Amino acid sequence: MNKKEDNEKRGVKGWIDGDETAHYMLRRISALRSTLLVPPLHRVPLRLGNVIEIFGPSPSAKTQILIQVAINCVLPKEWNRVRYGGFDHSVLFLDLDCRFDISRFSQMLTHRIMEGNAIGDCDKTLYDLCMQRFLYARCSNSFEFLQTLKSLHYRLKREKDHGVSVQLLLIDSIGAFHWVDRASMFLSLKEHNRKKLFLQSVSEAVVQDIKKLLQVHPMLVIATKSVIFGNTYSTASEEVNGCSRNVTRSPQHTQYREYMPSVWQSFVTHRILLRRSDDQPVISNSENSSWYVLEWLLPRIGLPDKIIVKDNGVFVDS
């Protein structure tokens, strides 16, 4: 028996004879999962490579949830003997709506740092570190979005070479250019242009670029999407150039019109519905508060969560 065969035999025998404790198994499994399981995204185990779609009418706190998840990612696990419970990684935020409010991000980050600080002050060094870990890009149309996706590999590689790991990709909002692209498609048809499948081809290119990016740089992807709720329910569904035209009903009979092409719909692994809560509790203090309902549709969880958006963050109403 040569040395190679002997090593293979020892490896197989070691696997058979291995006695892994439950404690070690849980540590090994948790290391493979993303730890971005902060409320209100704590109901379902998430891992790098998952694509989560958070959709709802505007406004419904979709961007607020993105900000909260981003802050949890850029914060360290521990800083100066103060435990923040962060993910200690960088975040890449793609703003397709061009309405991102950096002052809101700064406000929530400051609140989070001050909560962990015993003296109630904001640690300037920690604040600057977290802001450096927040990578931001703005896109005004689909062409800029595609160009940004194609250039992300080099940007993420450059960050990784400097010891910075990006494991969270946030897109706000994925359907921002849909109606403009759809209008361009109809104009192309009218002018007998060759770009007849413009809407479908853009969505296919976006999905393919993200897939290629995840193969080299594993990340958790969270994208928001604005929808229009309908008043009538129809079981009819048709697909034109890969774009599904149907009215969908959620488990709570909320009707909304799905407009994203099927290539994007099949790419999504998790789906969350957000809507404003019908019963708004009376708040006695002067703090601004808004109430919403969060419902997991994929995978389906029967019990929705009621969340509240305050000045210092997003919380689940217990």
C-alpha cells in the first residue's frame, strides 16, 4: 500500500470512528450560516447565497429594515469590552430609488452605539469604522445598474485585498426601472427595433450578473420591491416576454400585482410581505412611531409579526 492509499484509508477510518459532540456540531453548523438573523428577519435561518425579496406598498418600512440589517452587519461583535453583537463585515448598498437618506442611517447607527455605551456617548472611532464599512452606490437607470454589477467583482476584490469582507448585498429597490424599461420596450416594438425583449433581457442580465458575483463572493442578498395592491382578485395569469401579469393573493387575502419578470421571481429564495398595520396603538410619548405587519410568504409562516419603526430602529412588537 502506497502513502496516498494509506492516507485515504486513515481519512475514511477517522470519519467512521469520529465522535462529534452536539456542542461541536452546533458550532460547526452555525459557522456555515449567516448570523444576520436580527429581528424582524429572525424567523427563518438564512445563509450566504440566499436571495430575499421584501415587498410591499410605499411606504412600508422596507428601506428601514435594510438599514437595520446593514447596521447589524457593520457593527463589531465587541468593541472596548462592550458587546454589540454585530457581524463585523462590510455592506454594499445599491440605491436604485435614489432616495436613500444617509442621515437616517447615521441616526440609527448613533442610537445603536449609544445603547451599548455605558456613559451614553457615541464612540467616534467606532462610528467612523462603521461608516467606512458601509459601501454605497447609486444607479439612475438599468444600464447604470448593469454596469455597477459588472464592476462589483473588482471592487469587492479590492476590498478583500485590504482585509475587508463584504457579505451583504442590499438592493433598494429592484423594480425601480421596470416601468421605464417597459415603456422603452413598447417604443422599440413601435419603431421595429431589434430590442424587442428589452425588459426580459435586462432582468436576465441582472440575475446572471448577481449569480456570477455570488460564485466568487458569497453574500446574502436582500432586495426591496414596491407593489400595488389590487381591489379585485383574478386567477388568470399570462406571461408576455417573460413578464408575469397576474394578481396574487397572500395567505391573509392581500391582493397585489406581480410585475417582475419570471426570471427574477424564480431567482428569489425567500419572500416577505410588508404592509401598514390597520390597528395603530396610541403612543403616549412624543417619539415618532409607525406600525407595520411583516408576513413570510416563502417559506410560508402562518403567524405574521407586527413591527414598529421608531427613531432608534425597527422592533418586533412582543
